[in-house]
Amino acid sequence: MSVWECGLLVLIGLGGGLAVGSGLVAFIAVLDIIPRLTQLTNAHRHIRAFEWALVMGALFFTLIDFFHLGAHWPNVVTAVYGLFAGIFVGTLAAGLTEVLNVFPILAKRLSMDGSLLFLLMAVVFGKVTGSLLQWLLHL
Amino acid sequence: MKDALFLRLRKRLAVKPEAMIALGDICQLFWDGEREEALKRMPIYQVKPTDGNLIVIDIMQVIQRVRSVYPEVELEIQGSPQIIVEVLNPRKKANPVLVALVWVLLFIGSGLAIMNFHTDVSMREVHERIFYLITGERSEQPLWLQIPYSIGIGMGMILFFNHIFQKKINEEPSPLEVELFMYQQSLDQYYIQNENKENQRTKL
């Protein structure tokens, strides 16, 4: 590989990474997940730390994925990882505006103000059931 | 200046059908500490069955009424220029069957949506990959990872909405409550623009 080819590859890699990285941050920012989590934990002073957690996480998992840095830990460790991953995806799914926008309209149109929480639980249980079914039945 | 009557319109009022709306219902009043009591009962608007369930009362209507009785009074007007009156028709109770149907709809729909999402982002391959990276074993069905993951989705959503089945984690409103508020506010703004005949005029 010539120097030019190497240079081009580095440029493409850097550019692609830049685009994907900023896209990821923009996506998470749009869903207001971090403000929401800081609000819940009263951790407004540590918001910088959360930003870094996001960046480090993306970097860390990219590295172990690309360089095949595997470990030989017991299965239980994956359960801990799975729980955290699930909670994150849960906040992601809840933050999507489609979900948030449906409820006010449902409440008004069908005069269901009283049973909103009940309907919210339908969405939550639906997600859990859908996900479990998919994995257990190997769909 | 010394005897100005201070008026401050409320934002919203809910009344029964065919109620008589008095001045005290739609605004807070202060005059000299005594005369407001009588003024509070001054009728402003009689709700008619033809009014529908929303009425916008403009501050100008209130001024006209007050001035017709007390021509000399000096008015100090505070707050918003109109109030939305909601006529509570014998409350349509949400039909339990309908609620159940919507529940099932949302349940199935959100389950489908999460499965679509997983397929879309090849979640299974990612799970297999992560399982391999952590344990060093290959597994077609890494349930050790996937079952806690699925439960986590539910926990994350509850966390986001700030509800653990009724109990609130803290005082701040949840995103859903904020969203409901925003929707109501947009509706109110629409009513103020469109239900208030004084706001629009076409001069031909």
C-alpha cells in the first residue's frame, strides 16, 4: 500500500468516524436522555462526567470490537451488561417522540385522562414481552 | 387613581352546562377591600346549550359589563387578555371496553415496534458478539444476556416516565406530563385564535 493509499484510508476513516460520532451524540441529545437522567438523580453538577461516559463508552466498545479484545468471564457478567443495556434502550424507546406524542392525543380524544398510567404500562409490558418473545423463540 | 379596580383574569375555568358565569369566577378582583364582594357576583355570561363546550371570554366584554354598572371606575387590568371557559358536559366516562382495546393495541404495537427495532439494528448479532467478547464462548441464543436486557427495557421506560406504578421518584414533572401540558397549551392557543370572534375581522 502506498503512502497515498494509507493517507486516503486514514482520511476516510476519520471522516466516517466524525460523522457517526456526531450523529450518535445528536441522536442521544434529541431524545433528552441525559437531561432526564440528571434530573432523576439530581446530578446536575456531574453532567460533564456523563458526557464523558458517553464518549468513553462509544470508544471503548469500538476498540474491543475492532481489535477482538475478548475476555473469558462467567455468563453472569453478561446478565449485568444486559440489564444496563436494556435500561438504556428502554429510556431510548420511551424518549422517542412518537411515544410521547401519542398519549396527550389519546387522553383528549378518547377522554382517557384517568387511565393514562394504565395505558403507559401497556407500552412497557408490550416492549418487555415483545423482546422476551423474540429472544426466547429465537425469531 | 386612588380607587382603581384591579382585575386579573384567570387562565381557565370549568363550569357546568347552563351555568351563569360571574365576574368572580373568571377573575381575581381587588378594589378597596369591601366593594369587591358584591362585584364578584356580577353576571358576565350565561352559558347556552348552543355554545358547545368551549367559550372564550375576552377582557373587553368584562370591561363593558363593569363600566355599564360603574361608569366612573378606573380599571387596572392584569394578566391574560382572555379566559377559556370549558363547559363540562355530563362527563363522558371512558368506556372500559374501549380502554381495554386501546391497552391491547398499545401492548401489541409497542411489542412489534421493539422487535422491528431489534431486527433493524441486528440486535441479535450484536448480542452474540458481546456474549463472545465477554465469555469467550459462542452462543446462538445468549439468554444470560438477553433476558436481563428485556427486563431492562421495561425498567428504562419506567425510569424515563418517572413512574413506578403511581409512585413518583421526585417532585419534577415527568416528560409525559410536560408533553400533556404542551399539547393543552397549543389547543388553548388555537381556541383563543379561532373561537374568539373579536380576534378576526374581515372588512370587505
